[in-house]
Amino acid sequence: MHKTRQLLLVTMVSTSLLSCSSTSQQTQSVVEQVREPVKTIKAPQMVSPSDGQITLEQIMADPDWLGRQPEQAYWSDNSEGIYYLRKRQGQPIEDLWHKSLNQQGNGELVPLTTMHQQAYDARVVSADGKHSAWQFEGNLFIKDLPGGQVRQLSKGNIDAQNLAFMLDGRLSYQSDDQIFALDPVNGLVELLAAWEFKDKPQALDKPADYIAEQQQKLIQVIADKRADRQAYFDYQRQLQQQNSSLTSDPFYLPKDLETVEASLSPNGKWLLLAVEAERQAADEGDIMPSYVNEDGRIKALPARQRVADAKPLNHQLWLLDLQQHSAKELSYSALPGYNEDVLASVKQENAKRKGQTYQINRLPRDIALLADWYWDGSAIQWQASGNQVAVMLEAWDNKDRWLATVDLNNKTLVSQERLHDDAWINYRFNSFGWLNNSATLYYLSEKSGYANLYTQVPGQEAKALVQGNFEVDNLSLTNDDQFIYYQANTSHPGIYEVYRVSLQTGQSEKLTDLGGMTEYQLSPDESKLLLTHSKLSLPPELYLQNARPGAKVNRLTHTVSDAFMALPWTVPDIVPVPSSHTSQPIYARVYYPQDVKQGQPKKAVMFTHGAGYLQNSHLGWSGYFHEFMFHSLLAQQGYVVMDMDYRASRGYGRDWRTAIYRHMGKPEVEDMRDGVNWLVDNANVDRQRIGTYGGSYGGFMTYMSLFTQPDLFQAGAALRPVSDWAHYNHGYTSNILNMPDVDPIAYERSSPIYFAEGLQKPLLINAPMVDSNVFFVDTVRLVQRLIELHKDNFETALFPVESHGFVQPSSWLDEYKRIYKLFEREL
């Protein structure tokens, strides 16, 4: 049961191939990498009706008009069909669809009467591949593979977490602080293990004081009652120990703890527990007022915790031997650097500012199971036999990630890899596991500067299986350990294809060559790939390809609407903008008007994506689809639009990601200046007619550019913007700026509220009032600061019913009308 974190996140992923053409010699010489030479990716020509007009009213309407694309696709058990979710027109319901591979059209709706038999995307499969099991609406089901009958194992909403097949064919699951095994043949449910956080029960309590001691000595009836209780207690223990039909005592662990995660070995011999100190209700977070409610009253909604209020997270690991009924806490002292003062230089810098000195601290660091925002696997991974287990651990200070195994005989941790980063460990690339048929680990690591794939026999040196200046992700191991399939941006940072690497030869093969953004799922029989593919101007659709290089690709779904296809979208070029501060270029989407090289210099807009660590200048469909359409509208009206993957963005390696460590808003604005210079030099843009806008992190960047570099843009719109990072969440912010009490210097030079006096150009602030991500108070505090600074060139638009991601079409339209009016008025 992973503790969840919060994240500023937007992603997504269609069909015509894009052609490449070289840029100038100057741009080509900017970077030499494993990838092909840096190129501008030219947009394909779009054929549209001559009278096609893009309007704000159309593009900000309910997104259903785009066609309701397939989501969360998965294979049928027999590898002969697929399932996917598709939003119901005009309703929030997502229907399950099924499509046979040889079927025409988009398939058919799965009837509600058979949903329990087909909604098994989160199924588990037995080690021999003969059975699968899953939960549906709190009920357990099992099926013989590939085409057997579905049998229901439970009826009623039971709490069954961590469903898994054991080696003996039974299904194990967790319910609260208990692990059960269910025999699918006879239906018998056995309690394998239970644990409680309290002292081990005794028949008799020791006398509390002198009075009680004398009472028990002097009064015979008291002594008799105590003897009776002891006798009955001893009888119950003997009954449990000698009668095999009964369960044993629970494990008793230290008080005031609670379970974070429990993982049973496949052979049923071991249980590995991660536990932590109980969280108090006061630790949970703050409140947020909601003004528009059905009862006409103001409601106080619960809100997440601020980074400044976060308490250190420390997990204990306990190894429970179910055969010997013994429990042992695993010490972290075997982990290299477990007590290293990794923030000493930062603390010394902050102490010096106060006229103080700082002494090195060698106390053990706070360490916990790694909680990954992206990977849906567990941080505890058992080898198939159940005789080996590995754990992924992280430091609270974000500077270390450890991959360790457990010596089950000696009940100790054994470190296999320490991944250290003076900035912070990447939360994206942490997939790991064991090969099916050997005691060999495979895992992703950023040790080379990019997320690459490694294998390692415990106790030996790691071997690079896939390595280069590109990002590897989304791993799939074949049952016979012959291949690991993966997704990577090998040939170009913005093109993601599917590959596989041979575990015997170490040779990789490129399986898809579609351009754009391609994700995959390997079929259960491992012969086919289900692809989710998109292009710059076409939303994601499902495709089919045999799992071999050069195989033909067939499109399975056609859900994009005719209305969308009929409009004259401006497809951006992907341009490598030379950087003044790094050897790598800054990749950017550039939207051009048709007459960009003709006439007077053009007006321009720079859009800044959110999330910080997010890639938007790729060649697939963007989660920022409203912005894609808005930028097409602007280009149609004579604007040039640039959308940059500034430093901090995803897809470009560790150094690009960590450039903002302890100083958010400086490298990114430097990149924005390089972008402005490129627009002026290459796109016939008037330097005095450029505006900027963005949401979330992009709103923060609007603030920082207008406040710290007032000559750069003539106007800006900040949407749901962060104004003070001390008020944002812990999971994201502490990575980059450490903790506010440890590193106030980093927070003060990274937070726009400290630079508000620099505002000189018109600023529009669009603020949702029930934003559970970036609190409305961020806007309130900044507006008050601007008032106190006597600034009169800003305006604020409030959206009373919206959270961080807008939902109501009326809100989208109002917001972008205001942005459009700002640019029309000021540029």
C-alpha cells in the first residue's frame, strides 16, 4: 500500500510520418550525442477546407467533440482481442469496449452483465501461466488460461489487496494487517500471517505498585483467580500449537506503528513488512474553502500538506519468518552512506548567511521504501522461487536510492547499488525486478546520466544492458528470459519507439518505426504488440504489430472525429534552439503563420509547459491539447508561437533535469531568452511584440520572466501559478529545493513573491479558487504583495468552481478569451 504523492502532471499520446530536414551548420554543431545529428523536424502539410476557421468557442468546448480516444487498453487473455476504455458521449462514465483483432470498426461495448468476466486489466497470472485471477467490484474471480470458464471465488465487497498466486496454486491477499491464502479448488481460506502493533499479551499483569503486590500476596481469592487465568491462557496456547487446524498467534510489533506495505514470498515462507510511525490527524494538511456548493454554504475542504509542514518519513523493514514464527527488524547500517551528512555544504551556506557555523551530523538518515509516481510496481520484489527478495529504498533528503537484497538466513540487508545524486534522485525511472529463471536483477538507473537498463547478479558488478544518451522506460520481461522489451527515445529526444534487447547477446532491436509517441503492451502469448500511437496533430489511437522488427502495423481504432479532422490545424516544427548555457540544444515546438517570412516582423507568444519535469516538445499528441488548438488559432491570425522544453524538462537526461537545483526560475528564463533570440533571428519576429503564458509551473515561469527579466516579454498570463514554493507540496518541491528549514536560500531565490517589485509589463493572473494542487492562497498572497508595491499593471481573474485542471468549458473559454485579449491589446 504505497503512500501516494502529489504531482503536477500532464501527458498523452497518432499517424502520418514526419520528414526531417537539416538545420543550419551552426545548429548542427551544437551537440554531439549517441542520437542522430540534431535536426529540425518539419511539420507535414495539412489539407483542410478553404473556409475552415478555428474559433475559441470550438476549441474550448467539451473535449468530447474531438472523438473520445481509447484509454487504458489491455489484451484479452487469449491474445486474440483487446479491451479499452472510452468515455461515453456527454457523460463522465467510461465504458469498456472489446475488439477482436480481425474485427472491423472500433469493436463493441462490453455488456454490464459480463463486465466481471472481462474487466481484468489488473489481473495476476500463475507462475505456470495456466490461471489468472482478478478483482471486480470487490469480488474475486479466477479463470483457466487461455480460454477457460470464469469462476467466482467470493461474493461481497471484501478487502483483498496485493492479490498474487503462490507456488502451490493458492491465491494470497492482504486484508488490513493480515495475509490470507485462498485455495481455488476447495475454497478454503487460511490465515497465513497476522501482525499487531502492541506488546505480546500475557495472562497476568505485573503488580502496578506496592499496594497491588501486597493484595495479590495476602488475599487468596485474588491469587486463585490469577492462577485460573494463567491456566486458561496456557491451555489456549497449547491448543494453537498442537492443533494444525488452528492458526498461530499474530506477530507482535512495536506500538504506535502502522503498515505501509506487506509482501508475501511466493513460497509462503516469508513476509516482508514496511512500517512507519502512526500519522496524526494534525499532520494531514490544511483546509481550502469552497464557495459554490449545493447548499449555498461555504465548505472547508481538506487540502494537502505544504512542504514546510512535512515531517520526515522513515520506514522500518521487518522480516517475518512464517515457519519459525519469528520477526527481525532489518538494519539500514549496511547501506553505503546511511549516516552521511549529504546536505552539509547546503547547511553550511545557510548557516553562514546567519553568521553561524554548522557541524557535520553523522546521525542515521531517514530512509523509506521508494514511492514511485509513475511505476505501478512494488518497491519489494520477490524472485519467482521465493528464495530471494530485493527492495528499493530512498532517503528522505532525496539524495540517495538504494537497491538492496535481503539475506534471509542472516536476516540482514545487502546493498547492491547506491545511486547518489548531489541534486536529487529521479522519481521517474525506478523499475526493477528479477529474471524469471535465475537469481539476476534487472533495473533502471540514471548512473550514466540517462535512464538506462542494467542487470546484476547480487554480489557482483552491474552490467549495462541498454546504454546511451537516451531514456529507457516501460520494461516487459518475457517468460523465458530471452528479451526485455522497452520504450526509448533513441533516435531523437521527441520520438519514442519500442525496442527489445536480448538478455543473451545484449543486442537491441528496434521494433516500431512510426515516429511520434508510441507506447506498447506485449500480448500474453508474447507474439504481438498492442500500440498506443499518436502524432503532433492526431490524438492517440490503437495499433497492432507482430513483435518482430519490420512487421506491418495495422490500425485498430478510428475514434478521432470528422469535426476535428476538418479544421486547419497548424502542425508545429520541432526545432533545436541553440543554447547559450549548455552544449545541448533546447528543443521547441514552433507554430508558424503561413506568411511568416513575408512582410513586417510578426508578433509572437512563448508558451511554457507545466510540471517542470515534463516533455512537451515531442512528436506525439500533447496532453496540452487545448493549447495546441489555441496555438493553431494564433498562427492562423499571424502569430508565431514557441513551446520550449526548457531545462528541467523530461527526456533529456540527468544534467538537463537537475539544472534547476536550488534555483528554480533562473536556467529556464535563460532558455526562454535563447528562444526569444531564435524567434527574432529565424522567424521574422519583432522583439518588442512577444508575450508569454503558461499554467502551473508555466505560470510560475511567467512570474519569474516578468519579475526578473522585464525586458524579455511585453505581457504575460500566469495560470494557476506557484508564487511561493514553501507553500507547495513536499514530494515535488523538496527534491529541487530541499526543505525550507534546511535551505531557505533556495526557496527565497526561487519564489516569485520575493521578486514582485520587478513587474513592469502587463500581467494577467488566472486563478482557480478550489485548486487542490497550487492553492488559491498563492494568488492571494502575491496580489497583496503587488498591491503593497503599488503595482497597477496587473489584473486577476477568478474561477470559483475550478481546481488545478479546469473541467467546465465555460471556464476554459473565459480563461483563453482573457489570454487572447491580453495579447491582442499588448502585442
